[in-house]
Amino acid sequence: MKDYKMENIKKAYLGSTNPVKLQATKEVLSDYEVIGLNVDSKVSNQPKSDEETLTGAINRAKALPSDGIRIGLEAGVCVELDRLYLVNYGALIGEDDKIYTAGGTRIELPLFVKDKIFNEGMELADIMGEVFKDNDIRKKQGAIGVFTCGLVKRVDIFTHIVKLLYGQYLYDRSK
């Protein structure tokens, strides 16, 4: 006898096993079985532009199994007007292979972060670990949590992006 309930579970794949990204995706897609998988973004470990960060999100989504919706989330930095900003992007690929994209909050990062990324080749997560003595910041509040005194956490940013992605997807399906 087939388990009807199991057959009708909708799947959503996430191109990451990071607990913050999983939490954000599960919060928005509560009607889905969310499955996190480690996939290659095919961009540098520290994306340094909007384009590279968005490309990483799209590549993560493309690398996932196609028997459900596929989501890639990517964090990076970019320089605008000689200021370094934290950026986040996401991509959702629907069952019809249509790609939806969205970007999140931007916050200026301190000058010492810019120097370490561009002059020493460090990743933001490693800088945060070194300076704030916590190597798991990316799995917790993130740099945004540190630099907003906890008012905005990394999960908030990714939850917002997943909402933007899923909202576009639902809008298309409602037409």
C-alpha cells in the first residue's frame, strides 16, 4: 500500500548545509521538505561583487536535483563609492526551470574588513572569527549581527531573500 501523504510532500533543495540558511528556508517553506546539500558555487570563497555573489547563488541552485524547487543562497561583498558592503543574493529554480533571483540588505563594513579582504585575501568569515574570537559567526548571527548589535541577524537576511524568491514563484504560479 502506498503512503499517499509521503507521495505528495513537496521538496525544496537548498544548496547549503549552513544551519542559518537552512533555518531561513525552512521558516519560509514550512509546507516543504527542505533538504540541504553541499554544492559548489563555482565562484571564489569570498565573492567580491554583486555579479559574482549572484552568480554563486544561481550556480548553487543549478547544481541541485530537479525533482523539487531549488534554492541557492550566497553572501559576498562589493565595493561602491570606495566603501565595502556586505551583500546577499538568492536564486530559486522552479519545476519548469524558470530562475527567480533576489538580493537582500546591504550594510557598510568597517575599513579594517576591506583591507583584510583586498590586501590580505581573507574571507569575511575568517576575519570575523579572528577579530571577534568566534569561528562560527557565519553559522550564528553573521557579520550583520555583529555590526548591528544583534538588531539584524544573518537568518533575518536570508529569510527575507527566500520570501522574495518564493513570492515571485507563487506569483507566477497564480497567473
